[in-house]
Amino acid sequence: MVHTLIYIILSTFLISLISFIGIFVLVLREKTLDKILLIFVSLSAGALIGGAFLHLLPEAIFQSGANSSNILTIFLVVIFGFCLFFVLEQFILWHHCHSATHGHECKVKPFSYLMLFSDGLHNFIDGLVIAASFVISFPTGLAASLAIIIHEIPQEIGDFGVLVYGGFKKSKALFLNFLIGLIAILGGVVGFLLADKMSLSLVYLLPFAAGNFLYIAASDLIPEIKQKESLRISLLHFMFFVIGIIIMYFLRAFLV
């Protein structure tokens, strides 16, 4: 169990370090950043979908006993996770704005502190998901961590841009982003400590996370990569989308 806690802390700490990727925004031209960001968005969408369908859901079904009643419950939890993120995003402005890929003004500009709070909660949930995944098995934990890490790259670039756009100095925006990112470690430790008391809940946390992954991919990321009209660019984005799924497939094939 000690090794499991170490894996959880290392994974969540690595995720928190991704917040410093905003530094690269300072040295890249906007046009170059836009191209690179959309490739990461495509890869992220594929990794999230692959992580949900190839890792989290199969593991949750296996851990639950794989009978029809439990499977139905698991998919209801997936729907709940999907719908909850829809409600949070649409009605409470729980929105991670990928401003670097938008030509219009980000709607969360007046709510920079709200965005930081929502980021903190999201990172805490990420930590819980990673903890639950590693407690179940190392391959599941690694897959969940990889999917979250790939998704965090475009998200953190967007969050950094929003904080700067909202009036923060660049140095302070980087520091706040990192500080909020550290909450993932807290979520991981809490998830690990409660694993024995919440073993059944941890099983259902996986499909809940799968619903979150599917919502983020389908609602926030895939629409971004459909903005370009060029066939060549569309095919490039689709290629990286498929690569994201393939990465998750081979991760499962080699580690399970």
C-alpha cells in the first residue's frame, strides 16, 4: 500500500507541475501556439475517450461483479457524471475556457477567482480519481493519470491565458495556477486514506470519472478541433485524436 501512495503522490505532483506550461505561451507566437494547442486538444480528446471506454469502464464493470444490475448502475453513474459536468458548466459557469483557441472574448473574464476555485475542485476530483484507480490496480491508475495529464496540457495553457486576460500579472498567474494544481495531491491523499472505508464508492468513482472524461471530450475539446475548414488540418486533428485512443489501447494491452 505504501507503493500505491507513492504512485498517487508522484502522479498528482506531475499533474500539478503541468501548470507551468503557461511559460511557453510567453515565447510562442499566437499563430504557432494555436496550431500546437489544437494538436494537443485533439490528442487529449482521444485519450479521454480511450481512457473512459478502454480503462475506467471495463475496470469498474469487473470490480462490480459484472452482473446486469451492477452494469446498469455503472452506466447510470456515467450518465450522472456527464450530466453533472453539463450542469456545472452551463448553469454555474464551471467552465475551463480554452481561450487560446477562441477568437472571441472569454466569458469567464470577470470570474477569474471563480475559475480558480472551480479549477481547485476539478483538481481535487482528479486526485480522487487517480487514487481510486491506483488502489484498484497499477495499470488503471497509470491509464487514468495519463489521460488526465494529456488533458491538462491544453487546459492549463487556456487557464493561464484567462488569468492574464483577467488582469493578473504573468508571474502571479503562473504561481496561482501551480498553487491550485497542488490540490490534486490533496485529493490523491484523501482518496488513498478513505480507500478502505469507501471501497464500493471507489468502484463507482471510476464510471463517474468516465462520464466527466466523455463530457469534456465531447463538449469542450472535439468542438474546438472542428473549427477549421481545411481538409488537411481536419485530417491532422483526426489523426491525433485516433493516436490518443491508440495510446490508451496499447497502454491497456501491455500493462494488463
